[in-house]
Amino acid sequence: MRRARPTTGGSMSKGYWVSVYPTIEDTESLEAYNELAGRTVAAAGGRVLASIGSRVEAHEAGLAERVVLIEFDSFEQAVAARASATYQQALAALPDGFERDFRIVEGLD
């Protein structure tokens, strides 16, 4: 269920990058991506809330895969960070044998 947000005078909703990594064949080969992506996130004011290596307890149809959760002050900041030139460079550095499900999600507040 989605809560209604104020239409006037309300604060902007936070934005979140949610990444699930079902396949990473070689975690060491992600180093270049992690460096570039980390710079992009920091420059855009993003904060890593959970990262690869965090504990995961999956339920229902969920799989206990690696998850990264990054918070931005607004949904628009999260979208802009993904579209930035530095993040596009990071994406180009992703290695072969790599699979993930990436989403940008708007927070309720």
C-alpha cells in the first residue's frame, strides 16, 4: 500500500538504488566498477545503507543474494546519479559474467 505524499509544501521523497546480484563470477574484477560507482554515489550525496557482504535473510520467493542499498536525499538525485557521465563510465567497467537487478525506488517520505 502506498501512502499519499503532500502535493504542496511537502519535502521531496528520498530515492534509493536497490541492486541485487544473482551472479558475480569474480568479485575482484568488480574493483574498477566499485571505485567509479563509489565516486558517483559520494558526489551525488548518496549513502550506502547495505552492501555486498551484509547479512540477508530471504523469505517467500526471495533468494539470499547479494544486495546493495543506497539512499539519496531525493528520487531526482538518485535518477541523476544513474544518468551521470561518471556512472556511465562505471557501467562500462563491469566485467563479463556479471548479472544484477538494478532499480531506482522512490521513498514514501
